[in-house]
Amino acid sequence: MPSLFLLNSKHHFSSLSNHFSSLSNLLQGRISHSHLLQIHAQILRVNAHQDNLITTRLIGHYPSQFALRVLHHLQAPNIFPFNAVIRVLAEEGLYSDAFSVFKRLKSQSLSPNGLTFSFLFKACFRAGDANCVKQIHTQVVKTRWVHDSFVCNGLLAVYARGVKDLVSARKVFDEMPDRSMVCCWTSLITGYAKLGQSEDVLRLLLSMVKEGLRPEDDTMVSVLSVCSNLCITEIDYWVRTLSEFIDHVDSKNMGFDSVNTVLVYLYGKWGKIDRSRERFEQIIDLGKRSVLPWNSMLNSYTQNAAPLEALSLFGLMMKNHSCRPNHITVVSVLSACAQTGDLERGMWVHEYLKSEGRKRILALNKNVATALIDMYSKCGSLAKAIQVFNQMVTKDVIAINAMIMGLAINGEGEDALRLFSKVQEYRLHPNSGTFLGVLCACSHSGMLETGRQIFMDMTQSFFILPKLEHYACYVDLLARMGHVEEALEVVNSMPFEPNDFVWGALLGGCLLHNRLELAQHISKMLVKVDPQNSAGYVMLSNAFAIDRRWVDVSGMRWFMREKGVKKQPGCSWISIEGIVHEFLVGSLSHPQTDRIYHTLDGLVKEMKLTIP
């Protein structure tokens, strides 16, 4: 029969164990500081501060200074409280202290585990010091964790993304025993992408697909970002390389859609939107659950002046409930709305963002806000553009440029100049885009002297060299105001070959002020730089017609026929119930053409009846 002492001991131990368990549970989750102090007092009262689990959880609630004290009072710590302290130090960016704690745990004959190195890698990330990483790398080798995939991936990530030592990162990657984790490929690809090493990025993507791995969205974001910097010859090479590769890969391969997504993007950047759409259609439904193929295709359309196709694709995307648009989608769609003047669709996108609980995106995402400002301005809803601009939490120079240009194209030159004067109040520096907007404002509002001064200040006060587009805008200002000779002097003295915009601006000024002889000369220059553009011919022909120079009009038309130049048809759009309808002058391609002409004929008859 057990003695009373043994029974009491067992009861006491059970009671103490339950009490320790309760205290440990109290330390889970978020705790206020006052409540934490009460729990800590109870822990000390029952001598539970020597329990490793309780101490580990307690450390996680304190800043590093107090966390170290808690660890110091623990007489027989195991690896877990040490890990907890290293984690706290890592989060505070105290790498040297974290490494000192690591050395202390080793001095107590404790073996680090995967979490120990994970927290040390985090400290290295914060420190951004390559020497720190090499110290930890040495310890990984010494403690024989070099064969652990989890630890190796952490080491690879900090080399590639933390300290940008891609040579060491690649060595770790090549020596990894198991490369089946997509995240290790993503880390290396991201590292190469940040350094603009497109060749390495795309080679890695192909190797990844060969091994039957599906790249994550994070992987593809890095791949597409590096593709944005490719020149035409590089695009040509990679389109051929990727196409040949994919033609020999089973379409069931999990990376098949990823390669096609890259091709969608590259063809779009190359200006071949039909080929881009072909590749998009080859992506299976599972692949289209990601927003990236949609964004790549939308970008192809908007960057190649195909806004109607972009809006049609967006409508298709919204019907595909497995894929939700992100901020990149929104920017592309708003760009398409701006190109077509589709205010109704643009406002719908704006309301969609609000209704989907994404109001913070509107206030905090500068790209989305800037796209909204641009769309509203180009669609003539200047008040809405100003409202979006004023609601931005922080404004960058790109948003200010969009607002200045919006005010400019809507004839509010004075307001554009007032906003320009406030740029430095926002602690920002104007760039070339800012000056383009201000010069445009001067041109649209006829502010000649102000425009002259701004063009001079651009180089003399702000040390920004004018680009060709600045010269074109300044020439337009001078020519519109009748200073044609001065504008011509600017053209002859600028350090660029004049393009169609420069000659077009000068020709417009000549025709506006009836300088027909000079207009003929400038028209020839316009034809020389852009022989297939009908604008120069038509403008001069119209001027001859106003001056009743019918022989010259006939001669100009004959010259256009001889050169094979066709007058570009006028084009307009109208949005009805979310569908954009396009009309070309003289075209019968609209599916409701017969009904439209029947209605028009009826209106003409009614008008004739009302005329006395």
C-alpha cells in the first residue's frame, strides 16, 4: 500500500504540472503588456521560470533586452529558448547579438536545429552583410546541416536576395541534394532578376520546367520583370528559343503554361499581338487561374494601341470567376479606357475597387491612383481626376506629372502651373515628365512667355536636358502663337533629328497662320521622315482648298496616289451598356450597320419635314 508521502508527492506533481500547462497556455496569442507582467509574476511565484516551454513562450513576448534576461535566469536551457531569443534579436536587426547567442548555445553543448539557422538567416537579411552570411554558412557546414533542404534554401535565399552574392547562391544551389522545392528556384531567379541578368533567369526557367516543376506566381513576376528590359534582338532570340523548347515539351508538363505566359509577354513587347493571343489561347484553364497570363495579354493589347481588344479580354476575365484582377490588371484596363475615352467602363473599374474592399489600394497604391487620374483626365472628367489626386495619402512625381498633364490637356494651364509650383512643397524634384506636362499646359493655354521661361529654367535651374518631346512641345507653343520663324530656328538648332511630331507641330502653326509657302517646305520634311503618314498631305491639301488653289489640291492627291499613301480613316468609339462600339469612316463592318443607316434615314426625313 503506497505511503501517504508518495500519494501527496504524486498529487503535488500533478497539480504543479497542470498549473505549468495553464501558464503556458496563457502565453499563447497576443497579450497586453500589463497582462504579460501579471503572468510573469505568477511564473516566478511557482518557480515555473525554469520550465523551457514556458520560458520559450515568455521570451517571444518581450523585446530583446528583457528576452536576454529571461534566458540568462534559465539554469538548464534546451535549444528552444535559445531559438526564441535569436528570433527576437533577428527581428530587431541585431545580427551580432544573435550570433553571440548562437555561440553561447554551442558552448553549452547544444546542437542547433533548422529553426536556429532560419532565424540567423533572417538576422543576416536585416544586416545585409555578406560576411555575416559566410559566418553562418561555415556553421551550417560544420554542424552538418548542409544536406538539409530547408536550411539550404534559407542559405540560398539570403545569398541571392539578401546580400546579392549570386556566385555563392549558385554554388549552394548546384550542391543542393534536393531541388524539388520551387522556392529555391524562385530565390535564385529573383536574385538574378534584381541584377538584370535575363540570360540566367530564362535559362533557369527552362531548367525548372525540364525538371517538371511548376513556377509559382512569385517566380513568374521576377521572370516577366526581367523580360521588360530585353531589347529587340534579345526578344527575337528568346522567342525562338522558348518556342522551340515548348514545341518539344509535353503540354501536360506543369511548366508548359509558364513558358507560354512569357511568350505572350514577349510577343506583345515585340508588337506581334496576334502571335501573343495565339500563345494565350494555348494556356489551359488551370493556368488561367493565375492573373499573370491575363495581365501579360492585357499589357500586349494596351501597349500596342489595341484598347478595344483589351477591354473585351477584361470582360472575359471577369466572367472567369477563378481569377480576380489585381492592381496590374486595373492599370492596364484603365489605360485602355483612357485610349478609347470609355469613361463609363473606367468609372465601373473605380467602383469595383471600392466595392471589393480595396479602398486602401486607391489611397496607397500610387500606380492605380495615377492610372485613374490619367483615365479621368483623358475622358474629360477633370473633377474626378482632381478628387482621386487629392485623396492620395502620399504623392510621387509620377502622380503629379499625370495631374499636371490632365490639367494641361483640359485647358487648365494656370492650375497646371500652380501645381508645378507646389512640387517642391511635396519634397519632390520635378523630372523630364513634369516639364513635358508644364510645356504642354503653356501650349494648350497660349502662355508664350511662361513657356519660354520654363524651357530655359529646365536646363539652367533644374539641370534637366530637354528631350525630343520637349522640343516638339516647345515648337508647338511657338508655332501656335505665330512665331513660326523662331520655331524653325529651334528645330534647326536642337541636338536631335526632327521627327514627325516636330514637323507636324510646325506645319500646324504654318497653316493656322496662313504661311502656305513655308508650309509646303515643312510638309516635304514631314513626308520625308514619315512617308506613309497621310496627315501632312491632308493638312496641306486642306490649306490649299481654303485658299482656293484647286490645282495644288489635285496635285497633292495625285502625289498621294503615286506614293501609295492612303488617308487614314477617322475613327470613333461609343460605349453602350458596357460594350464599346468602334466606327470607321466609310466602313460597313459594324454588325448593326443596316439598322443604323435605316434610323439615320428616318431622322433625315423628319428633319426635312420640319424645315419650312
